Amino acid sequence: MTSNPVERAAPSLREVRSLSNALSNTTALSGSFAQFIGALAPAVAAGALFVSADALAQSAPVGPTTLPTGGTIVGGTASITQPSANKLQINQTTDKAIIDWRTYSIGSQAWVNYTMPGAGSVSLNRVTGADASYIMGKLSANGTVMLINPNGIVFGKGSVVDVAGLVATTANISNSDFMAGRMKFTQPGKPGATVVNEGDITIRDAGIAAFVAPGVANRGTITANLGTVSLAAGNTFTIDLYGDGLVKLAVTDPVTVAALGEGQALVQNSGVIKADGGKVLITANAAKGVVDSVINMTGVVQARRVTQQADGTIILDGGENGTVNVAGTLDASAPKAGVDAGKITVTGEKVRIASTAQIKATAQEGKGGTIKIGGDYQGKGETRQAKIVTVDAGALIDASAIDKGDGGMVVVWSTDTTTFNGIINAKGGQYAGNGG
């Protein structure tokens, strides 16, 4: 584990605005609307902290026709049948049902299918045995499947999930809370348990994909257009699926161990997440000193805005003790005419934007979006304020309008030290529009 760097006292606050579109150093800043409030100090030497989840399981210890075993209905009404050697069918006739399983794994040639009353129905599946779950084959449902395994869950390479919603977690919930609609997962699983996706997960329109565990990694593909994707490192959490129609997830107990391995980030995305018209939330709640970096984003996160009424939001939040590293692509652009771009927020105790990062909230024929790195303008609002923000040379942060429309807004903020060598654009459209 690396130690935290010594933090320097901040110089006086400084705000910089300019109309050019290239930033060359920490004192000459540019961009149609780039605001740097905080400490613009000499370059801070820091090595890359990006890591992979190589220590995670590479193959599943289950046979190709493996199916869940020992299923018992403990809430609601449902039936479990096995129409063939490699298929399990669950027919649920109530909107909510709870099934306790001794084991819950699906082999590469196996298929588990849920038929529920509708897309708003939920099946809670709880593993009571000592084995982790390996989903290597096909899982399908016309409603939401919640899979609880305190030992960990792996969606392996080649697996296919096609459901209205999916919650995969190591935290448990009481039967009474679930049946009453109180989605409070207050019972932590094993401290070092993880949820990993290496497969292909598709959530139907407006559904949710939520992975919550002490360690979470996506190395596959998750698609949830018009819906919500949440990767969260935490021991316990609550989720609001009903309320005002907006899915809300809050981690309630910080992680105290490096679940994905010594020095490894608690949440890792090296794969692809797509939630066009929806929202992607990647969060980590860690006790101080557990790991130096809590979120590593080397893959692609896309939440493009497809209509003016649709969402298009990406949030990466490392909490008050965590470092967030971005080396991949964050895309909340608006490719259709007449649609404004979305919003991107990246914050934590420390934020590092690497040279390979592409952070885009551009609009083809609409207003550019809003990008916040380390906090809101002048530290106002409710956005968490980072202490240290570093943006490496080559990194692109773009909130421009492409053809027609005004440029958006980019804010880079820290309360202590900001080191910027990247590029910011917030230009107006090439045919019509003003800079941000």
C-alpha cells in the first residue's frame, strides 16, 4: 500500500477564464469556459495508479450444465421446475418473491429463466451455502432479479444476462424489509467478497443494473439504455426502486479491506458501460488508508443524452477518503439535433485525469453539457470538493457544441492543489453558437 503524498498549503484562490482551446501549463489556462479555483501550483509528481483485477477468478469451478440447487420459496408465490437437464424455470405469480438457494451457479451451457407478472416484479434470490456464484451461461427474466451471495458473484466470460433489472450484491436484506418494499441491505457479506462482470449484461429500457460489494469490477459489457447502472464499493446499502421513479442507491457502511487485492482499487471498470438516456453512478465508500486509489476507470462509460426529456448523467465519486483515476472515456454527449448534452461529475478526496482520458459532453446541434472535475464552480453547491486534482498532458475535457449551439461549462476545482496540463474545449458550434 502506498502512502498518501504530503499535501501543501493552498495559495490564494485564483479564477481563470479564457477563450482559446488548449491548455499548455499550470499558469496559462484556456478553454471557452474553464474555471480553476483552488491552488494552481507547480506540477505535482505522481506515478500512475491504474491497476487491473488480475487476482480475480479467471475460470469457473462449475460444470457446463450446472444449475442452482436447493431452492426454497420463503416469501411470495413462485414455482421452480427443471424442464431439461440444463434449464431451470421459475414462475413467479406475485410481484415480489424470495427464494433461498443452497447454491446459485449457472454453467456455460445452462439457462435459468424467470417469468414474473411484469417488468416491475422482483425476485430476491439468496444463497445460504458457502460457495460463490458463477454465472457462466444464460440468465433471463421479464422482471428484476436480485442475487445475494455473501461469498461473492462472478459473471464469467461468455455469460449472457437479459433481464428487466439486476441487483448483484454480497449484502443481505431481511425478508420483512424486502416484502414491505424497504430495500435496505443492512447485513454485510464477507469482508473480502467481490462482484465481477466479464460477460454481457443487458437491462431492458428504464431498468437498473446495480453491483454492490466490498470490491466491484466490470471487465465486460453492461447496457441499460434509459436506465441506471451503479457500481458501488460498500458493505451495506439502501436502494429506492419505487419512490419518485428515480432509482437511488446509497452505500451505508465503508469498506475496510482491499477486496480486489493489495493496492487494487475497490471499483474498477475496464469494460464498457452504456446507459444512453440514463445514468451511470460509480462510487466507493472506504475507510481511510484501506487503498490509495478507490476507483479506476480505464474503460468506457457512456450515458449519451438521446432526447431533451431523457437523462444523460455520469458520476464518479470516490468519497471523502478516496482517489479517483480516469484513464478511459466518459461520454455524456448528445448526438441528435435539438438535444443538449448531459452532465459528468468526477470527484473524491483526490482526482487524477490521465493523458489517455477523454471526457466529453458535446452536443451536435444543442448546448454543450456540464463537466465538473473536483467540485462545482467556486466550491459552491452540493458536489463533493476534492483536495487535489491532477490533469495530465493529453487529457481532453470537452463541453462544446459541434455544429450549432452554445458551448457548455467545465469546472476544475480543488481546495488545495490543482495541476492542469490537459485540454479544455467549450466552444460554440461551427455554424452558430457562442462559447461557454
